[in-house]
Amino acid sequence: VKVCGIAGSLRRTSYNRSLLQAAVQLAPERMSIAIFDRLGDVPLYNADVEARGDPEAVVALKNAIREADALLIATPEYNYGVPGVLKNAIDWASRPPSGSVLAGKPAALLGASPGRTGTARAQLALRQSFVFTQTPVLLGPEVLVGEAQKKFADDGTLSDEPTRKFVRGLLERLLAWVEAMPKR
Ligand SMILES: Cc1cc2nc3c(=O)[nH]c(=O)nc-3n(C[C@H](O)[C@H](O)[C@H](O)COP(=O)(O)O)c2cc1C
């Protein structure tokens, strides 16, 4: 099962990118996760630009999603919502609404934040957008990594063992779910 991983932060030492990198290491045998790390190249959505043709980074984003069997999205939480950088990428990927690369693409969510609620609200907001894009999202486990500063080592390694188990559990559920789906 090929998974496209996206972290919704441009920060070099982003907890969410580190969380995704931990997922790459923790992936079960029959799963491989490739991180799409070019959100910073995706311009702000503009229908006039879109009408002239997708910019190169948008083409790359759509291809990465199209070629994957599933998505794994690590979202930060900004002001109780999804950071603009990530929402903007999802907006591009959702176009055109009929036959978008997001339609029917299974997805799993996770997120890390220094706050105690560990991106719970951002993840719910993301689920709401995925209703419109017809992107089925795994119901659980909800991986909400709160107090992230205590869970990662200085080099970005996910050092907290219970959190590693949660991430591994999410990936196992995602794998079982995708493998049980009829081939598209
Ligand atoms: C504009 C802004 C708004 C934020 N709002 C929230 C929030 O609503 N909830 C929260 O838990 N953390 C919030 N934070 C803190 C982020 O969780 C923190 O910066 C985190 O490290 C971002 O994820 P990253 O490490 O992957 O870049 C906010 C940070 C910024 C810059």
C-alpha cells in the first residue's frame, strides 16, 4: 500500500513533519510512505491562475496524491483550525470538483501541538473539508500528540514510546482498511 504523507507546516523543525517521519519508520511491512514536501512551492489558490493551467507544484501535488493508495496527513493547529498552507494545498487538489484526486482517496490524520489538545480541533476541521471532497477518513484511532515538546528529542525523533505505539496502531488500521477496499 503506497501512502502519500503530507505535513501541513513549512517550519524546518516542524513537530508535524517529525511525526510524519516517525510514521515512515513505523510503517508496517506492506506499507510505504513517501512524503510530499513541497507545500511551500504551491502558490495561493487563484481561479485565474488555474484557468491558465495548474502550476508545476500543483501538478506534482496532484500526481503524488493520484499515484498513492492512501493519504496520511499530519496537521498543525492554527487558531483552532487547519493552517492556511495545508488548506490551500487541499483546495488546489480538490479541483476540478468532478473527478478530483481527493475523491474516494482514503485518508488518515494525525497531528502534534505544544498545547494539550494536540490538534483535535484542526483534525475535525480537516474532516469537515473532506466531506465535501468525498475523501473517506479513517475514524480512529485519533492520534492527538499534545505537549509535543515532551514527545520529541532535539533531533526530531519521536521519543515517546506510547505515542509511537499510537502512530503504529493508526498505520496498521489504515493498512487493513485500504487492503479491504475493492480495487479502484
Ligand atoms: C498562528 C498560530 C496559531 C496557533 N494556534 C494554535 C491553536 O489553535 N492550537 C494549538 O494547539 N496550537 C496553536 N499554535 C501553536 C502550534 O501548535 C505550534 O506552533 C506548532 O509547533 C505548529 O506545528 P509545527 O511544529 O508542525 O510547525 C499556533 C501557532 C501559530 C503560529
